[in-house]
Amino acid sequence: MELLAIAIDKPEDTNFILGQSHFIKTVEDLHEALVGAVPGIRFGLAFCEASGKRLVRTSGTDEHGVELAARNAQNIGAGHSFIIVLGDGFFPVNVLNTVKAVPEVCRIFCATANPTQVLVAQTDQGRGIVGVVDGFPPLGVESEDDVKWRHDLLRKIGYKA
């Protein structure tokens, strides 16, 4: 077995969701869930088939997002994994519960805009996602000023009242 660290290839501020599901129906169901959750959402998604033709299946409302998702799915190459690349101005917090509620979805590995490495185990049979490295290690523990900044930010951007 070999352990690989596959970097997600995306523009710096682009958000994405990486997960695992269990059925080809995932592609259409995720697409329907996303457009139903946020009107006008722009995204691309790609799903790695684990049997049959073993293709990367794609869908989306944004051509560039679909291309990014397909390229990253191919790089990761882990059966039944999926990646959703969100367009500018769309964030995982607005669709994550919707994605998790899709019956085919088994797990979410991450939802982030941070630089990310996907840890992939490669065996004689194929590839599987072991985990992710999302961003960078912490530099310290927040101070009272940091708590105030966090508190104020969440209210300024409308996520807390």
C-alpha cells in the first residue's frame, strides 16, 4: 500500500465539498439538491464510479466548476468519491446539510476554501480516501480580542443575531 497526498487544484478563494457516496444516482441527486437549496447557485460536481465503466460522472451549472471538479476527481481517483466546486459567492455553510441529506451520501471529508491535500491510500485494488489536510496548523489560542473579533464578524456577515 502507498499513501499519497493529492493537492486540490483550485483558485485560492474557491470553496469545495469533498465526500463519499455509494451509487451512480449521486450525480443527479446532488445536482437537484443544490439547485433546490440555493436559487441561482453556480457549481460543478464530479463523482468517481467504482465499478462498471468506472468513469468520472459530472454535472453542474457552471462550466468552469464542472471542469475543476472533474480534474480534481480524476487526480484523487478514489471510488465513489465526489467533489462539489462552488462558484464565487456560494459557501458550503449554505448547502452542507442539504448535501448530507442526500440518501446516497455516506460521509463528508471536508468543506473548505483552504489549501487542501487529500490523503489517498493506493492498493492493488484501487484508491480510497483516508482523510484530508485542511489548511494549516494553529499558531496559538485566541485571546479576548480574538473572541470579540470572531463574535463581531459572525454578526456583521449575518450568521448570528
